Amino acid sequence: MDALARIDQYVKSNPVIIFMKGTPQFPSCGFSSRAAEALKSCNVPFGYVNVLADPEVFESLPSYRDWPTFPQIYVDGELIGGCDITLEMLANGELQPMVEAAVKKHAGSQDSAE
């Protein structure tokens, strides 16, 4: 499977996912760290991909949704943006309900598939 197909699979199979440098527990850059902390503060499960551990994803992700930088946060299959946008959404109260709704929707769709 090529890198863009894997990225698409990650985005579609995780209601909330961050493509970041490092991991939420051990981020490798300040922007990734702050964005992951914003997601953690919402107290919902989220997926992550360490782009430093996968050179193909690192190279291909900027062209996936025409967003050139890392981190990239996707909620319910849609790119919400990077660090600054995520922090802004957290501060103005938009992030929490958005990620909660995505997780709830994803859980509901899994229940109906069983």
C-alpha cells in the first residue's frame, strides 16, 4: 500500500488523529507537543502517527490535504489544521465538542456494523 493510501486509511479509521513529530508521550517538537496536549485535554481517545518514524508518510502527508507543515490534526476525516488552529479552537471552546462528537459518531458506526 502506498503512503497516501495508508494516510487515507489512518484518517478514515480514527475519529481523531494527529500526524506529529514524535508521540503524544514523547513529542519531538514544540508544535507537536502543544497540539497533542490540546487533544489530551479533551479527554477523548485519539490516534497518532509519528511522521519521523515513517519517511514515506513524512514525505507524502503535505500533499494529502495540501497542508505543508506538521502537526496535522484530523477530526471525523477532515483536516482541522495544525498547532495554532488547534490551540485557538481549544481556547474558544470549539475543539472539545468537535472531538467528542467525532468519537461518539465513530463508536455509533462501529456498533451498527457489528
